[in-house]
Amino acid sequence: MTTHARDTAAATAAEMSVGAPVGRKPVEPVPRWAVRMAHAIPLCVLPSGLWRVALVLGLAGYDADYQWAAWERPYVIGLSVVSEGLALLALGLVRPWGEVVPRWVPGLRGRRIPILAAVIPAVLGAALIMMFCAYGVLNEIFGFVEPMNENGNGSPTSGPAAWALWTTYAPLLAWGPLLAILTVAYYRRRRANDASAAARPSSSRRRWSPSAGER
């Protein structure tokens, strides 16, 4: 038990020191709330993906007699996989591979990732996600798009199928705001750590200059 606790503490310490140059303690370590938030994003996306898989398998309790086109099932499954993959990228905002290229990447291994190279895609992603979610909610209320199937409904509107749909898609509303908050925290942390790393050598040279040593 004690060994396990020490291992857990060591792993946490390593995780919290993201952003520091090798052998140097960061001025701004990754806060625990950011780590939890990054892990929450894939969990917010997962329920809707599982609902789509259940829909393809005929287990969603809705439109079981729908005649799928050849491309529709792969598209729906692919949408779920891609969505979850994009959600997992949020972990890069709190993990070392979001700041330094991993060793297994040929040609780029060990190189420090520019701040804007991570921030710009994350900002655009957060904005697009919030736009899509806002459109989805407004479309559900005002019906901008014509019904998508022959029974006159684009989605279930009552009964257990409707509750399953709304329950699994509601967590998606948190994806965009959580990603935006994480991106701001990532940007501020890396700017602070880079500024600290740039300032330390100059202060060290002033402290141990030859003139000071002669005195």
C-alpha cells in the first residue's frame, strides 16, 4: 500500500511539473483542476458516441425500421470515433506531449511545440464546437432543417428514446467552454514558464559576472 502511494505521488508530481525545462521546477505548474477538466472532456463526448453506435445497431429504441444507405452506418460510426479522438486531444493541454514532441515522432522528437501551434487550433476548435452546439439547440427549438426521415421526425421527440438522446447529447454543451478555459490556462502557463526560463540566465550572469568574482 505504501509503495503504491509513493508511486501515485510521484506520478502526480511529474504530471504537475509540465511546462518546465528539464531539471527545473516550473513557475506555473499544471493545476489539478485543469487536469481534471481535461479528463472530463472525453467523458462529455463519450455518451453521444455510444448513442450513435446504439442507433446503428438498432438498440437506441428509435427508428428501428429505417433503411440505412450503404454509407450511412460507416459515417455515423466514424463520426463517433473522430469526435472522441478530438476530445482526447484536450489532454495535450495538460500533458508533456502537448508541449514537447514525443520521442516516437521521427524528425521532430524532443522539439518544443510553439505555444500558438497548440493555442490557435484549440481556440478555433472551441469556437466551432460552441457554434455547432448552439445551432443544434436552436434547430431543435425552431426546426431550421427539414425532417430527415420518412416518418416526419428528424429525431425522437418523446418517450424513452427522446430521453436517451437528450441525456447523451446534453454533456456536449460543456465541451466548448471547457476547452476554451483549458486553452487560456495553457497559454498563460506556458508564457509564464517561458518568460521565467528566459529571465534566469540573464540574472545568473549578472550575479556571477567576472567583475563580481574579482571583488
